[in-house]
Amino acid sequence: MKIVLNILKAFLINISFIGIILASNSCPSIHPQVAKDLPVEQAEAILGDILCSFIDLHTEGNNNFFSALSLTKKKIIPYIDLEYSTELALGDYWKLLQPMDKKVFERDIKKTLIDEYINSLVNMEDWNHINITVDKNFSQLNNLAEVKIVSSLENENKSATVTLKMIRKDRWRIYDLVYQSFSILDYFEYSYNEKIKRAGGLENTLQDMLQRT
């Protein structure tokens, strides 16, 4: 479990780096509602909107837990399709859940993402010297798309490629992030399978989660 959690933290930090350099080169950013309704343009706008806001916090010297929490809820969570992410993470268990029970798992994923983003963004110090390239040759099948982003530090040959998996319902949203072949969905799928096994079933897992809220 610890190894999988570290993977989650690793690519959350890489996504933060990607957005930071994108935003620092283009602030004020184009809001997603104004950008073209295409996966690449929406990905750029989403990342730019998120990180311009965090750059402003650092510039103003106001980057603390509570300000980061507020921005995460306003600028990150709305761009994530929590329902679709949760459905994929739970797999066959999803069909066994009642609508209200599905919301319990959605809230659990939301809380985990918020906690990890806040820890990464509040502790971020190096907001410069990072380069990114957004691959314009995205792949799309109906309302699903994948956009690749390459980030690297100046004066270093190393680079990291992150794939944003997106879905369009009323608008394009991100439902998974893939870094070095590992994804957020890999983490949650593994985590929930382990929890359900330890609890002795899906119903017991739900009860445990409700008791913690």
C-alpha cells in the first residue's frame, strides 16, 4: 500500500510542475469555458487556470494549508470526473452499489485527491526552471481522449511524460492521470480491492467508511 501511495504522490507532483511552468509562461491563463472545446485546448486551459491561481498565492505570500484547500476545491476538483473515476476504480463492485453508496466512494476519492494535492502544492518551492510540451497529437475515441504532456527541468536531460485521460459529458474533464505506466485509477482499484478483502465484503467496507465520516 505504501508503494502505491508513493506513486500517487509522485505523479501528482509532476502534474503540479507541468501546470506551474505552463501557467507562469501564460498568466493570466485562458479559462476552460473560453478555450476551444477540444481535449488539448481544454487540458492546457485547465492546467493553466489551476496553477495561475497557485502562483498568485505564492507571489502574494499567502500559500498556506487553508488557502490551498480553498483553491483545490475551486480549481482542481471541478475539472475531475469523480463519478466516472470511481466507477472505473470499483469495477464490478460499482453495479452492486446503490446511488447513495456510490457517493460515499466518490467522496472518499475526492478527499484523497484533495489531501495529496494540498501536501504537494503547499510544499512546492521551485516554481521556476521547468519546461513543458503539450503533444498536439492527442488520441480520441468518441467522448474519451488522451493528452500527453512532457515536463523537464532546465539544464537537465531527464524528462517525465504524464498522460491525462479525459472524458467529455457536458464538458471535458480529467478522469485519470498516468505516470510511468501507473495511474490514479491503478491506485484506487488496488486500494479498494484490499479494503474490501480485509473488511470481508463490500457492505462491511461501506460501513467502515461511513463510521469514519
